[in-house]
Amino acid sequence: SYKCQPIIGNVAKMAREALHQQQAKDYYILLLITDGILTDMDQTIHMIIEASELPMSIIIVGVGNADFDDMERLDADDSLLSIGSRKAKRDIVQFVPFRDFKNVPPHKLASAVFRGAASPTVRLLQCPPFISNS
């Protein structure tokens, strides 16, 4: 088990600083490889919701045979991630269970991982301040 919030927080800080410096061309992708369970699930959810306004995506690759229910919850494919009254602006997490790709060509795993980064990037670029008026 491990804490994920500090890692996400560090990348979110870089993305926020780039955004304030008018470097909207910068986009951050955090790749987390895990074999365990989060010990700070609520704090991680709060950080992901906060980061959902920033130019970043999080890709989580689960390795081993652990229970990845927490990672599936963070992925939030069916509805935006929320906790209490707070709700993410967009889905920035893609969870990819490595065991599903164990006996397939490596490019299938790569495709699933990068597909996870592409959709949030496109959705972000369609929102202000990323839309160009020219």
C-alpha cells in the first residue's frame, strides 16, 4: 500500500505553474505503476478533482493480482469522480490492469495506455483558456 496524493500533488503543482506562466502548450502525463492499495483514497480523490482543471492526465497501470477496485473508482469511466459536493471537471484518470494484457502483443497495452491520455487532453483543449480565438 502507498500514498498517491503527494505524487499527484507534485505534478499538479507543475501543471498549475505552467498554466499561470501562460505556457498552455505544456501538458503533463503522470504514469503510476502500482501493485497495491491506496492508504489515502479520500485525499487522492480530492487531489484528482483539483487537478481535473489543470493540463494533466494520470495513467495508472496495475500489476499483479491485487484488488484494483480503488483504481477502477479513480478511473470514473461512467461518471465524473466526486466526493461530497466536489466533482471533477473532467475525467483525467485512466486505469489499465496489466493482467488484461499479459498474453497479447505489447502494442495493445501501449494503445490502451495512450488512449487514456488522449481523451482528457482533447477535452481540455476544447475548453477555455485553451481555445484559440484566431
